[in-house]
Amino acid sequence: MFLIASSPGYLDIYYKAVTLEVINGVTVLCKEYGSWHCLYLFYLLGYFVSMVAVILIAVAKKKIQSPIKSILLAMIVFVNIGVWLLEQLVKLDFEFLSVSYIISELFLLGLYMMF
């Protein structure tokens, strides 16, 4: 998926065109999606499903001892799903999903320190 997403400039399969524009004094990345951009939806849905499955399997096999840690992991996943849904349903000029990934990493590091 990374190779497909990093193909602009060589191939127009993921993005046909990418430009930086200044709108109301703010720089915005404007993208025109290519024919393979729909793969991102399947990749992202598979990623979210696999995260939920791993949490459920870990809880079922008693790999995660504390219910609070399980809930925190699930909250991280569902916040990312919620942010993605928000971006799909509401037209925003900001990429919140990438920011939510960074925040999730901070929560995961904090959870790792708790272990």
C-alpha cells in the first residue's frame, strides 16, 4: 500500500494530481484521486478489523490481564475509526486521521510504559 500511495510523479494510479494551494492564508494539500485509490478503503477497513480482532483474541486468551488496558486499546482503535468516519462524512480541509495516528502512538507508548 505504501508503494502505491508513494507513486505520484511516476504513476497516476493513486493520485492523478497533487497540488499545494493557499486558501485563506492556510496551505492546503489538494488531491485528485486516481483509479486505485479505492484500495485504501479496503486496506484501512482490513487494518481496523485486524486491530479489533487482535484485541478480542488477546482478551479471550487472557493475554491482557487488566480490563482497563483492554478498554484503552479498544478506545484507541474506535477513536481512529470515528475520526476516519468523520472525515468521510464531513468535508474538512484538514487530515485528522494522520493526527489521530500520532495521538494513538502516544497513548500506546503510555500503555507500554504501564506494562
